[in-house]
Amino acid sequence: MDKVDVHVHVLTRLSDEFPRQVSGLAPADREGTAEQLLQEMDANGIDRAVLIDMGGTALEHHKYVTHCVRTWPDRFTATGLIDLGAPDPPARLRELVDATGIEGIRLGSLGNPDAASVEELDTCPLLQTVDELGLNINIYGGGNNLPILEMVAPAFPGISFSLDHLGIMPTTRFTPDSWNRPRFADEPLPPDNYPRILALARHQNIYIKISGEYAFSKVPWPFGDMKEMVQQIHQAYGAARMMWCTDFPWIVPEPTYAKLVELPRHHLPDISDEDREMLMGGTALKIWFRR
């Protein structure tokens, strides 16, 4: 079975050919190219990857991930970004899918947290469009998403919702570390809302990514202070809804791509071969690479 890295970022130097937003983590001259990623994947026996776009919400900001998917269609698929404050996000999503062929979007917010029902959510039309187009949603945002997710998951059973980075919804801000990676040094482990994250497993369309340990752990690789959290995820969700990922390129200098490939064996040393296959790719292939 193919091994799939379900959460990676690729970026190239800012150029007219591949415009993107710049930030402290991704200045104009920073690179983490598809060629570099493929070199790491090939060296470590990883067959495919899901590119999580981080270049911006404009259509032209998706040019690089689109180029990567079209150049290596057997290796990559991708997500996109939508500006929820723009006029008519559903129309923008249709335009983005037509232009890029993305299979999902990443959202930092699922809508107004004061909504009492799905119909009152300002994102309801967008969620309906995601459902219609058969897209996935990746979620990485604050804890105010929790009550909304508890509401929308059963309302949209056809949408696969993936929780990034062990489902941690940070309550603190990150600061770049010495390798210029996102670092949540003050985030408690486990977070106070973690029982609710584990309880979300009752919804069969919620998946969870095993990644991001480097950003939250208080100790070096193999991040032993997060082992119990990963084991709790396995107990709650089962391997059939868990997906391994590296968060390339942030992890290349430390602890290295190869060590991220080995990390599940440290955190889940006793799972069955079948569960390990699901974690390392089988689960991902249920919801990605379908186009």
C-alpha cells in the first residue's frame, strides 16, 4: 500500500511566475520546493503527498501548488485557501477548483461562533458548496471552532473534516524558533480542551493528522511528552481515521524528514501491521487522490 504524507507545504522563491504572500515564516527568498520534497520522499519510501497551500487566498497564489500537481500528478494532490471575508466565497471556491483541481481547502475558522444552528453560520453556503463538490476540509484554528465542528460534522456527513496537528487548536500564539519554524512553547500539553477533541471521534467523518509534534513538544525528538496524546487518539479514533504527516519543510533541518517517518514507531510501538498501514497511507487514500 502506498505511503502518504498528508500534510506538507511547498514554496519557491517569490517570482512573477509563482506569486505568493510572504510572512515571517515564509520570507520572499525561502524555499521548500517540490523537487526537495520528492528527494526526501524517495529517500524514505514515501509514495505520495498532500500539498497544503499556504501562499495566499488569491487565485494566482495557488500557481505553484497547481504546477506541482500537474507536473507530478501521481505523487501530489493539493488543498487551497479561501478568503471567508471576500464577496461570495462559494463562487470563489468554484473558480479555484476549476482552475487548480484542488481536492480540499484549509480553514482557520468554521464560521461565527455565536451561531445557534448550522443555518445561522455565515459559512453555511460555503460548506454546502464543499459538500456539493466533494471536497475535504482541513481545520487549523482556535478552540472556538470546537462547538461549530460539533454542529457541522453531523450536518454534513459527506464532508471529510481533518484536524491538523493532533487536533490541537492553539490557545496561545506561536513564535518562530531558531530554525524559523512555528513554535507554541506556551501551549499546555495536553490542551485543556483535549477531551472534547477526543470526543469528536463519535463523528465518523472526522479524521485526525498525526503531525506538528515539533511545534508543541517541550522535549526533543521523539517528543516523548506527546506519546500519551497520540495513544489516546489511536484509542478514540482508530487507525482508520488517523493520518501520518511530516509538515515539510519546517522539519527538514530538525529533526529531519527521516526521523518524522520513524516517529509513529516511537509513539505507537505496539499497533498491528494493519493499523500501521492505515496510519501511514491507507486512511489517506480513502479521502485523497480521488480525482
